[in-house]
Amino acid sequence: MALLATFVVLAVIGQIANVSACLLLERYYPGAFVLGIFFVSWVAIFWLCWRVAVRLTEPRSRAADQQQLLVVLATALQAPMIV
């Protein structure tokens, strides 16, 4: 459920930005040109929002967190001390 809610929120924000940008572009460029940009960005925003929502709601693995902590600690121990 969190995945769907995150996707919807991101998609609404993205499409508001898309419509606003295309309305702004329509002042300077012909409508047919801006319409093409709108449709391409419309699909791209849905695709990007889905990818971001999946990444944000992805469950974290404890083993991966522990391995990352060990790598950070090992690197910190091997780094020279700056005084």
C-alpha cells in the first residue's frame, strides 16, 4: 500500500510540474511542438515516478546494512589519523 501511495503522490507532483512547464513553454513555442513535449514527458514522469517509488519503499535487508557497516568501520580503521 505504501508503494502505491508513494507512486500517486510522486505522479501528481510530477504531472503538476509537467503541466506548468508546458504552459510556460506554450507562450514561446507553437502549440503542436509543446504538445509533443507534453506527451513524451507525461509518459516519462509516470515511468520515473514508478522507479523512484519502488526504490523508496524497498525493504532494507539487515544483512546488507551489517555488511555496509563493517565496510565503513574497516575503512575508518585503515584510514590514517589526521591530527
